Amino acid sequence: MEGDAVNPENVCGDRPVTLRLARKGKVIVVPVGQSLLSGLIDAKVRVRFACTSGTCGSCELKVLAGTPLHRDPIYAARATPPLDRIRPCVSRSLSDELTLDL
Ligand code: FES
């Protein structure tokens, strides 16, 4: 781990995350141990993805509410990571819910 950055897994660990899909009016609960991307796919939500490692950005989604927990190598390294987007293949949530622009 670089510098004195807080390990997000030590802060909140994985826990279920509720995804509210604003435009679809759908709610999905993603359990512990499943990625947010996988949860969306299982719920038959069409999402783009490629690397599934947080690097390519193809899965990136707009966050309308909630606080993303960035675990991708791009945003996690930023001193001020964005609150309005998330790469669901690897990232999680600091809040119980995320509202996505889907
Ligand atoms: S699939 Fe590449 S960043 Fe998520």
C-alpha cells in the first residue's frame, strides 16, 4: 500500500450494496462476495465492460447519489477521487446505497 492511504477494506469491508437504477426504476441488492458489475449483469442490466480489473474504464457508470469506494487503480490513487462515477467491476460503496444513472 502506498503512503499513508487508508485501506478501504479495513474501513468498511465488503457488505451488501443496494443499487438504485434511476432511469430503469429498478433496485438491486448486490451481496457480499459479488462485484457490482456482476450484480448488474445477473439482474439483466446491459452494461459494457472489458478488463474487469478497473483499468480500461469501459464499465464506468455515473453515480447520482451515494459515496463510491474506488478500488480501481486510477481513481483509488487520487487524493480526491470523484464522487460522481464508479467502475463497478472492482469498486464498491462506502454508503449502503448507490444511485446510478442507469
Ligand atoms: S471493465 Fe475495465 S474498468 Fe471495469
